[in-house]
Amino acid sequence: MSSFRQSTMSRSRFVGVGAFAVLAATAAPAVAAGEEPTTDVVAGEPVPVSSTAYSYLATHALTERAQAMDLGQFVASVPVPPQYRSANLDLSARIDTAVDAALRSPGGCVQLVVDPKGTGGALFDYNVVPVEGQYCD
């Protein structure tokens, strides 16, 4: 069973690490194309999500595994159609930033938020958020 926990209202499901990779080709970037994600990000509380969004909170162990396997680089290397390349690279950078910030907090983890109501022509929107250890399994 996977280490991601879905935390939207009354629903409960488990998904695997592949959720990050699946997002790469079809998601709207949380950072505008060509912008660098901020590197002074710090872990905090999990972000609230709308009733249409899904929130997956990784365990600390899975967050460590994401860093060890260089998940951001893996996502960047996934072959995607040219129109999705920018979103793919943006997701890669956001994963790296969020994982690094989460692991600076003892026991920290990442939260992945996916909203199937995409904007700007995307199939869905996403966000990768560093979370303080006190909120992680």
C-alpha cells in the first residue's frame, strides 16, 4: 500500500509515487512558465483544498525516498509533447523545492494538491507544498 494519504473531506484512497509523474504531462504549472520557483520556501501547515480538489499528504519516509531517487529530475526527464514541456519542468522544480523545504523540518513531508478543474487550457491544476513534520505520519 502506498504512503500517500488522500485528505479531502470524507474520501479516503491511496495512490503511489507515480501520481507525481502523471501530473507532469497534463497539469497547469503553479509557477508561471519561465519563472523560477522561490528557494526560500519553508514548511508549514497543510494547505486547505476546495471541495473539488484532492489532497495527498506523503509520509516523511516517502518524502525522503522522493529526495533519494531525485523525483524532480525523474519528472523532468519524462518525455512529453512540446506543449507540456514547460509544465513538466515547472512541476520538476516545484517538487525539488517542496521536498527540500519539507525535509528541513524534522519529520517533514509534502502535500500534493490536484484540482481537476484546470485553468488556462490545462486538464487540471496542481500544487506541491512542503509540510512541517508535526502534520506528517
